[in-house]
Amino acid sequence: MARIPLLQLSGISLTFGGDPIFDGLDLVVQPSDRVALVGRNGSGKSTLMKVMAGLIEPDAGLRVVPPGVTTGYMEQEPVLTGYATLGDYAAEGLDAGEDWRVEAAAEGLKFRPEAEASKASGGERRRAALARLLAHAPELMLLDEPTNHLDIEAIAWLEKFLTETRAGYVLISHDRAFLRALTKATLWIDRGQVRRQERGFSGFEDWREEVWSAEDDARHKLDRKIKAEARWAVEGISARRKRNQGRLRALQDMKADRASQIRRQGTAAMALESGGTSGKMVIEAKGLAKRYDDKVILTGFDLRVQRGDRVAFVGPNGVGKTTLLKMLTGEEAPDAGTVKLGTNLDIAVFDQARATLDLSMTLWDGLVNDPDMRVSGRADQVMVRGQPKHVIAYLKDFLFDESQARAPIGSLSGGERARLLLARIMARPSNLLILDEPTNDLDVETLDLLQDILGEYDGTVLLVSHDRDFIDRVANTTIAMEGDGRATVYAGGWTDYQSQRAERLTSDGAEAAQAAAPAARAAVKASDKPAGKASSAALSFTEKHRLESLPGVIAKLEAEIAKLTEFLADPTLFASSPAKFNKASEALVERQQQLAAAEEEWMGLEERAG
């Protein structure tokens, strides 16, 4: 039996006053599809998603959503006017008793539903928009960069949620690990054409190279044929002029076809040049401590960074990663401890807030007015690694069109702003790079290029990122900031850190049990306890923390169960809304299972703690 599509686009054409973004686009999304939507920055990914959501009306074509099918779109910049709190915005449209859905999403995504909407940051607004989408549970979810402003723990929660959901979804993301884990099909936007492959993102790069290779072969064959026919037109046409008019017309058609082919956009001409060689020791920190009021950021932290190291800092949002970076570079003083910087350091900083970009300036002015790039007496050139270069030429190196040079920086997309900031820090030599969330909004090709450049860079790199794949590819040391002032140094990237951490926790638990065993045996013997009586073993730090947090988890689950039970008590619910009844029933069973597991875990830890 054929499945009814969740969404169908037929003959979609769209232009914004210039070249068509799409022309004659056909697209079908089936139930339970998990689709990656990929393409270069500016290729039209977000525009296509808004067409799919019905937010942009195409110039031609048809969008069809079957009756009864619900779709949801995650707004990039939600308008919160009229809402007192983020929770009010996220819960709008839910039935009474379903606000538990918002609370569950808020816990996983780490935002406070009670926070005032008028004072919310951009990241909090986006997390609220994502929570709103997840809470409403549409049959088709359209997710545009959902992992931006999420830390690794929240990304893992969202990944688990999307793995388990029955809904279909189309997903735009720069997080390659996230895309590989979730997607089973890929939509690729390239020069106005949308291709589909029934493989997830893990097969995208091989597919792209195959398509481009076939395209290059076809272009070379066409060029050779045009060259041969053009030679014939000059040398052999006079003998049979009348009969050869058809062949001439075919030659003109081939030339027109070749001229109409849209050239692939190249990769950004990014490059890093190391400044003078720094000393072998770049940063030496001893006994660092920092706190803000009652919040402990760091205690007793030691670190030695040597020339050429690539150090990644990971941990939840708000744990203090950026603060630690600032202390290590001397921008902020620790409460205790010392930081010694090495000799001959030239530092370049990529900040996550893009705060060094004046959004009111044009791209042109933003470059020529940069003190590190200014060429004395010239308003049309910038200094690039010691050599003057025309502003337009340098902007083109980073894939900006000439028409964008006089546009305000504030009109750029997130990916374009990231590229402009990279253009500024790469214009001058450096030997210590500070990269605070550099991967946000960058497309896959630019991420690959940045990764390759960092691999060849002779200097030292300090990196904050939630992109697990990027950390694995770049870092040789990972510092995990786990809260309560704890920061642990691990060798290798993200995967290495996860493996070593698991081994350490297992080892800590085994050592604690082994150390407690003699005392436990003596206690049993002294009190003449029967054999087989459970003995108390010391808890590891992680287990103690879990024991302290479990009562709150249990109370929250009990509250959600009570709300779900009350919601399901309505005798008319099944008849009026069987889909909501089924979803609430499934959620109730899930919460009851989680409660039983949490209570059993608490009892075991409490017994061991004595």
C-alpha cells in the first residue's frame, strides 16, 4: 500500500530579483523520513525550508500538505512580543495539561521556561523555539540549525529525542556527527538544483565527488566537441553551405548550453601564516582558581601549553570555558594562581559573539578600518599577511560577491559573518589562535578547509567548540570542564576523552570497592553478620553527585506522571483526540518506567552509602 507523503513540492520556482534560487523544483517528504538538507552557505537551504513550511510563497509551483498532517518549523529569530515568559511562548497552542511537554524539552535543552521573554538572549530564544516545536510534536519537523547555542550535553539529548521520535524531519546542521547519527537520506542544493540520495549524510562527500567528477567529464567532452565543430565551421563549410546550416545551428546550441552552465562556487581562499616563532612554552598555568559570587568556575587548575599544541575546551554552557580562555591569555585575572605567557606571542582571537564586528559598517569599511589591516593613504586596499591587496579581491577570496562589499555587515547570514571574521584574523600573521565557537553556521566545505588549515598551521591553537567531529579532527588535547570548579586534562580529541573518562570512572569505582572491602569484611566479622549481607562501599564522586540529584529527578517524574494521569482522566479524550490520547499514554508508560529505574538506582546507592 502506497504511503501518503507528508509534503510534496511540484514545479517550485523562486527568485528574489536576480538569478533563480530554484527553478522547476520537485520534492517529496515521506512519513518517518530523516533527511539532511545540505549545501553551501547562501545556496538557499533556509529559503527552501521556509518554502516547505509555507512561510515563503514561491513564484510558481505547488506546495501540498495532506489534510490532517501537522508540520512544524523552528524559527531562527522568534518574535516573543506579547509573551511574559519563554515558557508561555513555548506552550502556546498546547491543550491544558500538556505543559509537561515544554518542561521536559526545557530540561533537555537547558533553558528556563520561567525566564522573562523580554530579557532573553538570542540563544535562549532559539532554545525556546526548539522546545516549542518538540512540545507540539508535529508529524513533520523542519529544523534549521537546531544545535546552534546548544552545548554537547543538550546536543546529545536532542540526538536521542530525534532518534526515538516517530515524526519525519528535514534537518539543516553544520554538526557532521549529528547529521551522520540521525539522517537516512540527503537533499543537496547545488546551484539551484536539488538532488536527493537515499543515504544519510555519512555518504554525502563521496556522492558529491562522484557528481562533480561526472559533471567535469561531461563538460570536457562538450568543450572538445565544440572545439572540433568550430574548426569544421571555419575550414569545411564553404563546399556544402546549404546542407551544413543544421550542423551550424547545432554548434550554436552547444555553445549556448555551455554558456548557460553555472560554474561551481570554489572554496574560500583561506590561509594562515604563522608569525615569528614563539617560545617552546606558550602558556604555563599553576593553581588557577576563579569564582563569581557563589558559583565556582575553577579550583586548583594546572596546565602547560607548548608550541604547536591544539587544545580543545569542552563542557556545558555556562561552565566557564570562555572565562578560562581569558585567564590563560591574560585578558582576565584569576582569583588565585599564576599564568605565565611565553615569549614572542602574536595572538589572534575568533570570538563566539562576533563582538569585534560592527554590524552598522559595510564589509568594505569593516576591513579597511581594521587597525591591523589598514594600508596608509589607501582606502581601497588592505594589508594581507604583509602584502597590500584590493578590498574586493580579498573579499572574493572568502566567497563574497562584489555587490556585497557596500552592504552592511548586519545584513550577512551567520555563516557569512563567521567567514568575514576569519578573513580579518587570517589577514595578519599569528602564532597563537584563540577560536571560541568557530564552527557555528559554517558550511561543510568551509569547515573542511578550516580543519585542513589548522592542521598545517605552525602555531598553537586554543579551541572552544561543541562540534564533536571538529574536535576529533583538530585537537590533540581536550580539557573537560565538568562544573563545581573541576577541569580535567585528557590526551586526544572528543572520542579519546569519552573513552578515557569511561575508563577512569570504572577504575575509580573498582578502586573504591577494593579499598572498602577489608573494612567491610572486618565489620561483618565483628558484628557476626551472616554471609552474603551487602556491605557498604565508598561511592565515587560521580556516584555521590548522582545520589544527591536523584531525589529531584524522582520528584520531577512523579509530577509529570501526575499531570499525565490527570490529562488521561478525561473520559472524552480518546474519542475527541485519539492521537493525543495515544501519545500521552506512551509518555505515561515511559515516565513510569523511568521512575521505577530511578527509585531502584537511588535505593542501591543509598544502601552502599550506608
